[in-house]
Amino acid sequence: MDLRGLAQAFDGFLAAAEGTGPAARPSDEWTPQMVVAHIIANNRLIAAHLAEALSGREPAYDNRPAVRLSYLEAIVQAAGDWVCLVDEARRSAVEVMQLAGLVDDATAVRRFPTRVEDGNRVRIDEPVSIAHLLDAQAEVHLPSHAGQLRVVRTGTMSRAVA
């Protein structure tokens, strides 16, 4: 499985995070801290999904914990400050990349129950392969959130694809 696109997407997200910083929360929108915490939470879910698949199990992937404000706020608080939060995002990305690098071709195409929500909208609720899940991270999810962080400087932050 070619992971170059995923590695580039992680690099782009982390560069955007490093070039941003914490900001106050506009009403009903995510702060930059919450965006980074969301990526950390999502990376943790993906890493667990990959570890279970690599063990021969049939794990389901469900992103709902990664969009729960209580979890995102806990991640932000546990990090303590912006630098530590971005460092945690980097570590979680390394974990995903290391596990993804162990996925063989047969495992990459296996389909697992998958549920992806964005706000109140269900985007995926069907079996999806690991390859597709990782491609979606590289092509849509990480670039979308990197874009969110880049527009913080313009003062037009809003939630994007979860």
C-alpha cells in the first residue's frame, strides 16, 4: 500500500497546526485546539482499528468519539498548551503511519463496518476497506482540517469534514 499521500497529508496538517495557534471559540464552531484534538482522537481510533485488523480481527471503525466535544476538550486540557497538543498530533500520526506500514495488500482491501459522521450528517455507514479509509484521510480529511487551521488567520474558522 502506497502511504506517500497519507504522509504528505499528515505533514501538511502538522505544518498548518504549527503555523497557527490557540484561539477563542466562536459560537458553535471548533477552535484550532479542538481541530487538532479531533485529529488526535481520529488518529487514535484509526490506530486501534489498524492494530485489530493486523491481529486478524474484524474491527469496526466509528468516528463518533472523535467528534464529541467532551473528548476533544479532555484532549486539549490533557495537553496543557498548544505546543504539546501539536506534538501529540505528531505522535499520533507516527503511530498511524507505523501501523499502516504493516498492512499487507490482503488486509488493505478487506472491508470493515465503517461509520463516519460529520456534525449530524452520516457520511459513511457501510463496509469500507482500510485502503479506502486511509485514502480518505489523505485526500479529504486531513487537507480539510489543515485548511481550517490556515483560515484561522483570516478569522473565518468553521467546522469542516469530520
